[in-house]
Amino acid sequence: MRMDRRHFLVNSGVGLGALALGTMTAPAGAATPRLRRPPAKRVIYLFQAGAPSQIDLFEDKPKVRKHAGEDLRKHVRMKRVTGMTSGQSTYPISPGYFKYRRHGESGFAFSSLLPETAKIADRLTFVRSLYSDHVNHDPALTFFQTGHQFPGRPSFGSWLSYGLGTLNRNLPDFMVLVSKGDMDAAQPLLARHWGAGFLPGRHAGVKLRAGREAVLFLDEPSGQTVEDEAASLEAIRALNARHHARTGNPEVLTRMAQYEMSARMQASVPDLLDFADEPESTWKLYGKEASKPGTYAYNCLLARRMAERDVRFVQLYHMGWDHHSSLKRDIAKQCRETDRGSAALVVDLQRRGLLDDTIVIWGSEFGRTVYSQGLKRESAGRDHHPYCFTYWLAGGGLKPGTSFGETDDFGYHITEDKTDVHDLHATLLHQLGIDHERLTFRYQGRDYRLTDVHGKVIRPILA
């Protein structure tokens, strides 16, 4: 009896390929003592690559407005600056161009650029005292993705895949979306930002492309029958099994698991990307941009669909936040592209009962300066500022309506609860049921971990 292709792909997890896939759920050597009842089981990371200006979005500082135009050096002791502003004769305080209002019972301040995010103020948890040791984009971005400034370390999503395994055998544990906006993206994203580093390759993120082919080479060759495909897969399994028996190379198991996953994705990815079952309320929530593949709103909706299917870690990148000039114009464009989608995702997850066990994160590699880069106000921007910046989080057992950390009156130095990326990672792992000090992988004679030799759980933001 002949079976249709979808039936075959969904039910073909037998034999050696299934055994290889099984290793994804119980990785050898993973030391991951679980909390009794972890509040979260998945993460959606909305990474705003290029560094949004916290002064123009979340940080309303009365003294910044009072002393606008004055040289910042009259009020704070400045640290090193980049070569892009080191030659300025003065560092004029810029209060920004956008009005602030307080929202919700929490009273969080949002600029007029974020009207939709402001509506979910009481669902959010703010960390206002993050810092980085890195003033340039690539090492800073790498640091926040992997816990280390140098390339070659596993990304957060890869550590999570390694430590916890899969919740959905038909989709990868770790999936990556890169949205397309109007702004030129001067700072490139690289595949190593979601790479597995020295972990087995099966834990790397799988990037979905915008357009007709979200994943290349998933379509079957023309003229190939289901029986042909089954025979090919079985032959490949047998060859890989013989090769692994002879060499003991663990990457052969990765290859076996990936063949199996690719076969299943032939059925699961088209279903994931078919929005025909979405009700009219979805489009009212996310807006018409959510129907256009590659937009931020589309990817936020897609991230929700992934959460429904229990993808463990979704990494969404949106580029174009590197505003060294024309900040007034360009940050407004970025917020028009991202504000509604970010808020809609949180609301949608909550409506569907998914927010309680999903952590949503919004943030970047560093912040931007309170002083202007450039002395002509209408064309001015802001330089890189790694010394204090803001993230928001939602869901996953975090305490909503909470703000952690403080900066000085000019938003330049941290004054309370200095927090680095290792603390953030330790907290996220804790909420996912993992002791960050014991999630390790032995490589080149050393036990490595995501938080290296650092990190403490930020307990005041836990519910």
C-alpha cells in the first residue's frame, strides 16, 4: 500500500536515525541538575542589533532635560570614548526629541516612540543596570550571545539545546529569524552568533529565510517517490552507522540526527509557515505587516507559532539600531517597525496561556551615550555606551512590573545593582531549571560553561 509523503515524513522516525535523534534529548556528559518545578521551558530573544538608545526609549532623566546642551564633563566623570567621538571639543547633553509618559500601575516611563510597548508596562520586568566591557559591536554582540567576547564559544540557544534537549521532535530546538527593515545594517550578523561552538553541531541554531524557501533544500527532487526517499534515507543511515562504528566520531551522530530532522522538517516547516489558520484577531493584534515574510511583525508572529510547537529557543534579530547620526529620524523608523510586534507577541503569548512558561527578552549589545555625537542637533546621533543600558523581560516566572538596577541622574554610570551578561544568563538558566554552575562541557581538558567562572541569579526579579 502506498502512503502519502506527509504521512511518511511524520512517521519515519525508526531505525538508526531515530536512535541518533534520541541522543538530542539526553546529551552525554551534560551536567544539568534540574529544579523541582522550573517556571519556564522556552525562550524568545528579541535582539535589537546595533544598540537602541535607552535615553530615547526608557530612561526619563529630569536632570538631562535641565542641563541640555551643557558639556557632560561638568557633571560626571567620563570613561573612555570611541574614536568616533574622541575628537569632539565638547560633549553636549542631549535630552532626546521625544516626550515621556508614565504607564500602568508600575508607572514605568516610555517615550512616545513606544506606544504599544507602553500598553504592556505592567507585564514587563526591567533590568536597567546592564553593562559590557566591550565598546565595539562585534565583541559586544558576541559577548551577549555566547558569554565570551571571542568567537568560537557556543551561543545561549546552543547551551540550552545541549542541556535540556528537545520538546518537539519535528522542529529544531534552536531556531533563528533575521528580520528585514528599512534601515541599512552596517553591522553584519554572522552564523557564528548562533553557532554551537565546541558543542556537537546538532545544537547550532537553524536559520529560517524570508521568502519562498525558508530552509534550503527541503523540497524533494522532482520525480522522486516516497519509496525512493525512504530507501535513500535508510541507505544513508546504514552508511553513517558503519562509519560511526569504525571511527567513533560524534559528529557522525550529529549528521544522522540532522538527516532525520531534515526529513521531518519537510512536513513541519510548511505547516509552521502556513498562517491560513490564524484568526482575524491575530492580524488586528500584529498589524498588516505581519503578513509580509521577513518583517519584524511577521517574525514575532512566527516566534509565537514556534512557541506553540515547543521550539526551545527562538532568536530573533532586528538590525539597524546603530544611530551615530540622524537619530531623530532613524530611531523613529526602527520603533515603527518593532514596537507593535514586540508588544503583540507578549499579549498573544499571554492570551494563549504560553507566557507563564515562556521568557521573552528584549535588548541589545550595549546602549548609547547621553551626549550627542555631532554638534548639529538635527543631524546628531549618539555614540556607543557599554557602561549602562536597559533590557526588558516578560513571562517565565519573572516578577512583572518590577525594575531592577539604577543609573545616575545623567544615565551615564550604574549606581545600584551592577549586572553583566553572566548574571542575565544565570537567571535565565535558573528559570529554565538549570544550575548555571553545573551546566558544563569538557573541551581541551577544561570544563566550560555558558557563564564561565562568573554569574549570579538576579533574585529580586523572580516571582
